[in-house]
Amino acid sequence: MSAPKPKISKEAVPMPKQTPEERRYNFKEVAIGYNQENALLEAQRCLQCREAPCIKGCPVGVHIPVFIKSVKESKFEEAAKQIKEQNSLPAVCGRVCPQEEQCQSKCTLGKIGEPVSIGRLERYVADWEREHGFVIPEKRPPTGKKVAVIGAGPAGLTVASDLIKLGHEVTVFEALHKPGGVLTYGIPEFRLPKKIVEAEAEYIQKLGVTLKTDALIGRLYTIEELLQQFNAVFIGTGAGLPTFLGIPGENLCRIYSANEFLIRVNLMRSYDFPRAATPICVGQKVAVIGGGNVAMDAARCAVRLGVKEVKIVYRRSREQMPARAEEIENAEEEGIEFEFLTSPIRLIGDERRNVKAIECIRMQLAEPDKKGRRAAIPVEGSNFLMDVDTVIMAIGRTPNPIIKQTTEGLVTAEWGGIVVDENGKTSIEGVYAGGDIVTGEATVISAMGAGRRAAKAIHELLSKK
Ligand code: FAD
Ligand code: SF4
């Protein structure tokens, strides 16, 4: 008689975290990560489903049960190799991907309990590989074809790593002094340590990709000039231009776009001023306007800079907040207050033109429209003043217009994004695009998925030439 199968736990192995009391005062990573024992326990929960619905939920198609099986057998190097076949940034994705809406939302175990913690296992494997030394996969022989990639965010880095493995020569042009895009300048250290992004970007360079930083395309070269030196071009320039509300008083002092605020804190490390060169000026009453991940990140940075009162002002209710549920909970645990159904209509300054209050109005939700979205409508006469000394606008970002302005014949949408077909091909022969520049603000993994599709199409194009 065979031994009875061990009972599968309905509960996932929890992620060890810094307590809210500790983490309010530091920029260290909040989630500490699984140890080997945790990883083995969690991997044992995977049912190894034949159909593997989890794979369908992954925009880059990682072979999830295959790598989890390797973890279960303590073959961590093997697991890393299996993940890397589809995903060149696993330590990043294991930390910031909204798995609860993607692979984990499709997991069979989710029907009877908590789904397998795919993201935590991916993170464990990626961290194990980084600590034990990256394995560089074999590349195809050189094809003699050259590709220029504009932007070293998740979309650009994915295109670069896929194409270099196929034998093409790849050069990435990045406007900033460091690669990573939003991973480096936007997402804070306590959610995604910069050493992780640096290591994954370094791995891509070790594959043979040339990275040119401080290289702003549209100024250094135009796309037309790049096409004279390269056989194909990929545009992955993201959506880095901040949006403002267009209300009176937005040009007062101490009003930041979330982009500027997060770049100062993350990329320029202003939380370490004066050891770091860039300062940041925040008071004791900060209001962050917006309800997405960017708003949560800005508010949580403000807490760690020592601000006493941090409020998130959002015009809809908690259920409609676009931020990840986990990030909203983290923000609440750290003492951030939420003003739901509230919209700013005017910013008021003191005699030195520093912001001192926001005139707000209460909102109510209309009945859902055909898409189920509920518009926020102002409640007449409900105006009130909120005392503040710093305001951070986190209400959305659009593409920087420089590529559009300097590229004749490139078709763009009214909002500024580049128009592409299902393979990422633009209106110009040999020019492809993907990531936030095409979709508007989305996710790391959707930008990587677009990068993978474009790399496949570029490879097909170059194989015909
Ligand atoms: P980007 O990451 O924006 O990279 C574009 C790169 O192109 C940048 O490095 C930029 O400097 C460079 N560039 C721009 N113009 C030029 C030019 N003309 N020449 C050369 N280089 C140029 N997503 C998640 O999945 N999970 C999260 O938790 C999450 N949190 C977020 C938090 C914040 C604060 C922000 C802002 C975004 C967050 N996102 C999150 C969204 C996610 O980061 C983006 O969807 C993703 O980074 C888009 O990738 P990308 O490669 O298209 O663009
Ligand atoms: Fe494992 Fe869940 Fe994928 Fe099934 S659906 S293979 S249980 S991760």
C-alpha cells in the first residue's frame, strides 16, 4: 500500500515583513523574503496541474509549475534557468508584479484556499541565483544584425535580452545616468532595493548588451539617424511626463509632481542628504493627491522622511482605488490617513508663496456606467479647507513628447502614445514600440510582455533581411 499523500495547506506561507513601527523609520525593504524552509514548504503546495492555468495569467508566459517543481526538489539553479527563459527580471517581478491579479488569480488552489505564492517563490529563486552567481545562458551565433533600443526600463531591457540571446547586436540608449526606468527612479527602495535592479541590469549587460546612459534620443540622435546605423529600432521610453490638475495655485512652492518627488528620494537618494547631494524639502503636513501605486509610494516615502501627518486625497472610494491592495494595507499600517471622496479645487499660499491649505470639495459616486465605472460628482456646498505645508500630485503621467516631435511619420494617439499593431510595429518600417509609451501607465510585467512580442517580431524581420 502506498503512503497517503500529505494534506495540502489551504494557507500560503506568510511573507516575513518588518513591523510597521520599525519600517516607518527606515528605507529598508519592507518584505524580508522567504528563507529556504519557507520556499520549500510553499512549493509543496503546488498541485502541478496539467493545464496549469497560472501560466495563462502570466503576460510573459513563465512555465510556473516547472520552476516550482525544481524549487520543491531544491534545484534552485535549475529553477532560475527555467524562469529566465521567459523573464530576464525575476527578482524585480517577484517583488512588484501584481500577481494577485495575474498568475495567482488563476491558480487552482485559489478555489479552496489561498493560491500558491508564485511571486514569493520567484523572488526566492532570483535572490538565490544572485547570491550564488548568475548563470549566463548560451547565445545563438552572431547574425551581424544591429538593433537600437531606446529606454532602459522593463520594456527596453526585455527586448534587449531576448534579441541578444538570438545573436543580434543590441545597443540600449538611456536618457538617465542609470538603467531601470521607473524601477530605478520611481519605485522606492523599501519596495524594490536599487541593488536588485542594478544586478538585473548588469546581468543583461553580461549577456553582451551595450548600454549607453545619458543618451537622450531625439537630441543625441533622431530615430531617422538611428535607422542609418541599425537594422531595427525599439522605442520603450515609458510615460514619464507628470500631469497636474489644472486648478488655481498649482505653481505655489512646495507642490511637487510625484515624479520629481520620487526621483529626488529614490534616484538621487535625498533621504540621505547631506551625504547625498540632492536635498528635499517637506514639512509636517503632506497631502498626496491620487489613489494609485504612485500615490502610495510617495506617501510612504514622506512617512519615512519623518513627516508627522501624511494624507492621501482621493476622489473616489477605497473600492475604486487603482493601487495594489497590499500597498494600501501597508500604507494604512504605517499610519497614513485617507480622505476618500474628496477632490482639491484650489491651492492656497501664504505670504511667501508656500502652499498652506487646499480647498477641497466632497464627492459622491454616480451609478455605474456600461463599463461598471462610477463617476465622481462634486457635492454642492461641501467645500472645506485642509491645512497642509506640502502637496504631491500623483494623478497620472503621459509620454514625453520628444520622440513624437522629432520623428516624422510616427503615428501617435491623441494622448501622445505611439500607435502599434499587435506585434509592436509602428507606422515606420523597422521601428517598434512597447510598454507605457504605447499603453499609458500600466505594469512592469505588461511592459515586459510587450517587449517580448516586439523582440519576436524584430527577430522575424531581421531573419528575412
Ligand atoms: P519606463 O519604466 O518608464 O522606462 C522608460 C525609460 O526610457 C526610462 O529609463 C527613461 O529615462 C527612458 N527614456 C525616456 N525617453 C527617452 C529618450 N528620449 N531617450 C532615451 N531614453 C529615454 N508596476 C508594477 O507592475 N508594480 C508596481 O508596484 C508599480 N509601481 C509603480 C510605482 C511608481 C512610482 C510608478 C511611477 C510606476 C509603477 N508601476 C508599477 C508601473 C511600472 O513601473 C511601469 O508600467 C513600467 O516601468 C513601464 O515600463 P517601460 O519600460 O515602458 O517604461
Ligand atoms: Fe501550481 Fe497553482 Fe499553477 Fe496549479 S495553478 S500548477 S497549483 S501554481
